[in-house]
Amino acid sequence: MNFAKLRPAGVAFAALLMLGAANIADAKTFRLAINADASTLDPHAQNSQVNFAILLQAYEPLVGRDKDLKPVPVLATKWEAVEPKRWRFTLRPNVKFHDGATMNADDVVFSYKRALEKTSNVTIYIDSVADIAKVDDLTVDITTKYPDAVLPEKMSRIFIMSKAWSETNKVMAPQNVAAKEETFAARNMNGTGPFVLKSRDADTRTVMTRHAGYWG
């Protein structure tokens, strides 16, 4: 997948979807015109549709949306309101991050707490969340400030990051965009999604390749 800013045709991107496993002859090309490049690759730093267009290739939420905008399982296989202010999410087993690590509840808890940090710009989607806690390796509970019957429908923009990768690269909190902070997560990605970041030249070209270990 190759997102490139096209000149002189205006601001645009080209996406090369590498569907063939062995050689370029099997490749299919998809071209997408967008009015700007993603300003950051940090999944919690900005609430921007342009950013999400690229982030969604590499990062995934617990709950997504189908073509009718109804909630569907992604990294969570099921969820239920076990109490008026507590939701329980069962995680998909054997999901691999791009670096080969297996996703578990610690990553989910970390990601949601990161998305609630002061420098996050995606808190609007989880403003009802009071806390998130690990039940076991494949189960998490989210406690809300008040009964929130539509919480799963608002979670499609909260992407899951690797806690270990974030600790190693010192990106425990979202990039402070307002302060023009530069961080490792702003130019690098390690998600569970179908495409892996190969190279990034901001405002010019972003190249992604298939995630061989993708669960889907």
C-alpha cells in the first residue's frame, strides 16, 4: 500500500493494495484522492478523518462499524452490559501486533487510559468512561460515569496499541500536537491491522505492506 501525495494534480494519495503474496503481477491498485496528508500517525493524538484514513490500515478498535454504521466485532468478539455502569468485553484470541507480540488485556487497558490522557484528542468518543480494568488476559471491564447504552457504538475510533512497544519507544502518552511535540509514534506504527508501515515521508509518501500475521 503506497499513499503518495500526487503533484501537479493537487493534493492526493495513491494506495497500492498488495493482494498478491509472491509477485507484483498479482498486485491490484487502488487510488484515493484526499485533500491533505495525515498530520500524525499517533492514533490518539488527533481527531481527524484524514488521519483515520491511514490509521485504519494499521490500527484497529475493539468495536468497529459495518456499512450501515452498526457496531461489529473487531478486536473484541463480544460485549455485554453486566451492570448499568459496567461493560464487559471479550477479546479476540491470538491477535498479533506487527512486531509479532500477542495482544492481550494489558494492551487494551493501556490504550484506553492513553486515549483518556490530557494530550489525547479522541476523548470525545469515550467521555463517559470512568475506568477500564483487566479481568483476565482476554477480558476487560469498562466502568462508565453514568449508564451509557451506546458506548460500543462510540468506540470505533479508539485504536489499540502495544503497551510494551509504547514503553520501549517512550510514547506512553499521546503526542502533544498543540505544543508541536515530535514523538516516535508520530512517524511509526505498530498495530494489529492488515497493513504494516514500511516507510513514511510526511506530506509526500507513506508506504505500507501486508501484515502476514493478520488475524483477519
